[in-house]
Amino acid sequence: MYRELLIIIEEEDTTIALMDDRQLSEIYFQQSPSKHLIGNIYKGVVENVLPGMQAAFVDIGLEKNSFLYVDDVLPPTRLDEETVSSQRHSIDELLKVGQEVLVQVFKEPYGSKGARVTMQYTLPGRYLVLLPNDNYIAVSRRIEDNCKRERLKELVKEILPKEMGVIIRTVAENVGQEELAADLKLLVKQWRRIQGKSVKSPPLALIHRDLDLLKRIIRDTNAADLERIVVNSWETAEKVKELIIALAPTLLQEVIVRDDVDLFDEYDIFGQMEKALRRKVWLKSGGYIVFDQMEALTAVDVNTGKYVGSNDLSETIFKTNAEAAVEIARQLRLRNIGGIIIVDFIDMENIADKQKLLALMETELKKDRTRVTLMGMTQLGLIEMTRKKIGHDISHDAEKECPFCAGKGRIFSEETMVRFLKRQIEQQARQTDADTIYVEANPLVVACLAGMRGRYLNDLEQKINKKIIVTSNENQSYEQSVVRPQFDD
């Protein structure tokens, strides 16, 4: 697979796209770094403590109070890397209204919900993630070689302050103690600075801001995963190289400048992004996938569509499911879908096919840089998984709620709107002495209201014993209309 990272900076607008064989796998936008909240640390004030929910609402200066769950107040007591002992604490034992607390955002506000915050802080570096309030060493699950895992643990154990913990990142797989020590030193220094600033700062202050988009991507990118980094100008190249030298020197030789073409057109970024925003995604075989996304759950449905296969039914179903599994894993990354995900593949009777499909799904999900947990297949044949919510999904960044349907995706039909209009007209007729009722609506609604040769309108005029003047307005949606009395001059 030929993997490229595209970095396009135009004035204040930054677009970063990850391409696999020129196919869009991930895309990120940033217009203002101040809009990114994940990783930020605030000095908040506890507004409410709710023992019934075992949670508190904390004011951190945003539009909506943030949500702090009891398990995010104290770090867990760990017996080892995998085992956590249970702690029994009530939220009202730990927090009081008016108390000042240092909290870190790990889920951005979404819909009607405020930000989700924690007091179990994490500071990511190039090779390590510092856990200043924890005391254990964990290794990325993507490093599967046990010898490498143990080597890294031993190297970090020698340099780690006793009261702190770390997670060793995937990019650290082959580095030595010198690189790990340098990264750890910077992170510990950063944490000491945060502690000092929090003491001096007033409530609701932003104590620490996470890196902006470009810096985060450079920091988190593994050179082994990339063939090249393509940028849109020499100015962008200088900015990127400056960050690479500081954050990821091994990427320096991968930077290529393409100022002779429009990278958006060259890689059809907007065309591929537009497809990713559709509810239905067609597969090459003729099958298709449907995504129905809710606030905390996404349902994915797989259908054979136009694909009829060439041999038997079970082979057709498995091929469609296998193609869908690869595409679903890519779409989850591209759309940045988080939360609970349920996939309804086409029913398969063969147990071996089910196992092969699960194995394929697991392989494809490993390409995701965001943590995905595959729960397995239910008795109904549904595959369950969870994907960590990080930032907003692509729809939130690229679209806005439809002002006409209020996010439902469907609007009233012309016939339904006519029923509403008739009630409004009759109500206005009863309430006014005017001889005329004025109506303004969408042309399709007006045509339905008038009926064949105006017959419906004539009947309505006779019923209310008033004249009705109807005006078409193309700028009005189906659900918008004006009904008012009109007095003759």
C-alpha cells in the first residue's frame, strides 16, 4: 500500500489528508486552533454534585458545563498493566460545590452534551504519554512482540519518576533509552509548568492548550507507515520541516513539494469527501452499505444490491460481506465515527465464513490509529464494536444541520403541508373581518393547494366564504408559509 500524507495550508485554513493508494482514508480541517478542546487543561469550578448520577458538572468557561464522572476523579489502583482493582467512592465524598479542580478535556461538546473531562491527566509526547497521577508502565497493543514490549518497559522503568506512569507509544518500538529519556524529560517539565500555572491562575482559566492540528499530526505520525509527505507550497514545506526537526526527525526526507498542481483536484479530495458524507456507500461489486449515525450509536447495514454473483448464494454473500468489511473499516476512519457501532452483515449460515469475516474485520481495524474494540458477533449475526470518540466526525466539520428538516433528513410532503395550510386559512377566516386571505408558499405546495384547474382552491373559498389570493415563493421551503388577512384598500 502506497501511503501519502497531504498537508495543504492556505492562509489560516489547514487541511491534512491521509491517502492509501490515492484513496482518502482520513481527513482533518482546522481554521482556528482555539476550537480544538481535546487535551486542554482548565482550572474549573464544581457547579453541581449529583450523587444519583455519581457525577459532577464543572464550569470551565465554555458555553455548557463539562461532565466529570466519579471514575475520572481518582486514578485507578492498578495491580498490573491489565488488572485494575475496584474503588468504592461516592462523588459527594470527593467533590463539593464551589471547589476548584484541575480538569482535562477528553471528549468535546457534542449535540446537547457539554465536554467530558477527567482528573486523570495525560500528556502525549513523541514516544511516550505521561500519566502524572498514575504509577504504572503500559505498552501500546500495536507492539505485539513480547521481547520488544519487555525491553521498552525495562528502559522506561530506569528513568521514570516514582510517582508517575507512562504509556509507551507504537512509534517507540525500535528507539533506545536516550530518545525515551529526552521525550520523558520534556513531558515532566511540561507537567511541572502546568502545576505551577494552575496555582497562580484564577478559576476558569485555560492552563494548558494541546498542540494545533499540524503539530499533532506530525508528532503522532510513524515514518514507517508513510511513503511521503506532500505539501502544497515551499512556504508550507518550511513550516512542516521546522516541526519535523523538533518532533519527528525521521520524517524529514519524506517531504515533497507539489506547487505545480492543485492537490485538492489532483487527489480528488472533495469528490471523495462528498461520497463519505452520503448515507449510502456503493461497493465495487454492486453491493452497498448504509450508515445511520446517532449521537452515541451508529448502525451499519450491508446489502447485496446489484451484485448477483456467479456461483452459489453463500459465495455471493461472503464476497459482499468481505468487501463491505474492508470498506466499513475505512469509512469509520474517514468519517471519524466514535461510540458504539453495530454492523448488520448479510446473514451467513456457514460458521467458517463467519469466523473468516470476523478475522478480516479485525485485520482491517488494526489500520485505525484510534482505539477500536471488536466485541464479536451476536446470536443475531450482528458485529458489535466500540471506537474511541476523538474530536468531531466529518459531518460535524463539513456540514451543518438542515434549517428545513432540523436534522431529520426528511420533510413534510406537499400534501401534508396543504392540510396544515387549509387549517390555517380556515382559522384566519374565522378570526378576521377581511374579505380576502393572503397565502404565500413554495410553488409545489401552492400547486397542490390549488389542485387541478384550481378546483380545490375554489372549494375552499366557498367553504370560508372569502377570497383567497395565493403567491408562489421559490425561496421558501415546503414547511414555510405565510397566511394572513388582507384588507382591500
